[in-house]
Amino acid sequence: MAASNWSAQDIQDQQGRLVIVTGATSGIGKETALTLAGKNASVIIAARNMEKGQGVVDEILALHPEANVFVRELDLTNLESIKTFSDSILRDYKQLDVLINNAGIMMCPYSKTSDGFEVQMGTNHLGHFALTGCLMPLLMNTKNARIVVLSSIAHRFGNIDLSDINWDNRAYNTNKAYGDSKLANLYFAYELSRKLEGIKDAPIVTAAHPGWTATELQRHTGLFMFLNHFFAQDTSMGALPTLRAGFDDSVKLGDYFGPAAFFETRGYPVTVKSNKKAHDTLQASELWRQSEKMTGIEFSI
């Protein structure tokens, strides 16, 4: 890991660039949107709850009155909503410089999305897979575009059963399901990187994890909420791996960023290594195939 105290101050002016951040109504997504609006980027907050999204827009405008920040409705648990959102972006914009796939849910009770997917895999992986695929034509046509995929330290506990991805035939374990979804995020980032490698002016795909950051993501886990008081860093630090993955000019295709200190739980962002399982190309390829089949989305690369 390269030592660095990289911070938001290292982000250059983003005037004229368009950024989409999913799940930016709280936590590191909100912090990411706030930072980028302050750097003069045009920021679209993609949110399921429009009232919360508008509240964040109002907060940002109170701090940066000249900011170009907007909210658009996006429900990652619903393929129809993803298509509607993506169609509106393709219609209204001629470029998309950075797509930050930040939204996620963590260790929640068992449920399924409106399309029948286990809710954590459906939200954290399949929803973002479909969104990225729908927006790919715009990303491919934008010079120096970037796609940032949010994973987690919990990917280390993932072991996806591709024969039962929706947990139809097993007793549900919400912790394992969360780890699976975060491993899926890395399979997606690495597989997409392989598919784009060697294509001139193709988007750079990177991944990031926030370490142990106090956010609403942990609302279903009382133990984590309690331990946050002792171990968690705040969202201004937790957002830095995402921001570095999206805006550090020295980043390479497939780079993965996380905090530098205390077993990657806190500190400034550096390049980190995912576990061996995350680099299983056969599993990644099969997950890609199943994701295409489940979502009905094929990437135009």
C-alpha cells in the first residue's frame, strides 16, 4: 500500500463535469456529493426518497449557493425505475464523467426486490449492474469517464452460491448475504475492467471501500451502532476512498482504494488489495452472465 495523506483538497476543479452519485441522501454518498458540488461539478443525486434528496440539495446550496446540484428519482430495487432514470439521463445529457455506485443496504431482514431478487444482492450489485449497463453508451462517449464501485471489508466474508443467488433454498443469513453482495461488487468492477481493457478512451473502472465509517447503513445492526462510538471514523474521512477512486488523476483501471490504518478501518485512502476470492475470474464471469440474464441488461462495449 502506498502511503499518502490524500484528501479532498487534492481534487482539481470539476467545472463542466457531470457526476452521478447513487444513495447520496446520507452517509458517505451525501459527503461525496457535498464535496464534489464544492469543487464545481454538476452533481445528480440519484435517490429513492425524493424528499430526502431535495433536503440534501438544499443543504448543499446553503453552503455553496452557486452549485449545480439536482435530485432525480432512482430505486435500485426496481428495474423499471432504473430504466426510467437512465433514459432521462441519456435524453438530457451529452456526457457523464463519473458514475459513483455508492448506494447500499447492510445486514437487513430477508426480503426480495420488486423483481424477485434477494434484497442485498438486488440493491448492492444487481441494481448497480443494471444502472451501469444502461448508462454505458454515455460513459463510453465521454472522454476520461470513470465508474466507481463501492465494496466493503465484508467482501472477505463473501462466498456466493451462484446456484441459489436469491437464497430460495437455504436458511437466510443476512451477514453472509451482505458479504456476498460486497464480493459481487468487486467481481463486477474487475470483470468490467477486463472487458474495457485495451479499448481506446474507455471509462476507467475503480473500486473503493470506506473502512469503518459511522453511517445509517448500520441501522439494522445494534452491535455496530454501539461500537461506532469507539471505532468509527466520520463520513468526511469515510468518503475519501470513493473520492480518490473517482478523481485522483494517477488512478489505473481496476485500482481498489480503502483506508490506510488499523486493518483498513480508518485513515487516509491508499490502494489496497482485495482477497484472493475476489480475483476468481471464472466466478466473476459466471456472475456477469447471471446478472445479464436476471436484469435483462447487456453492456454495449
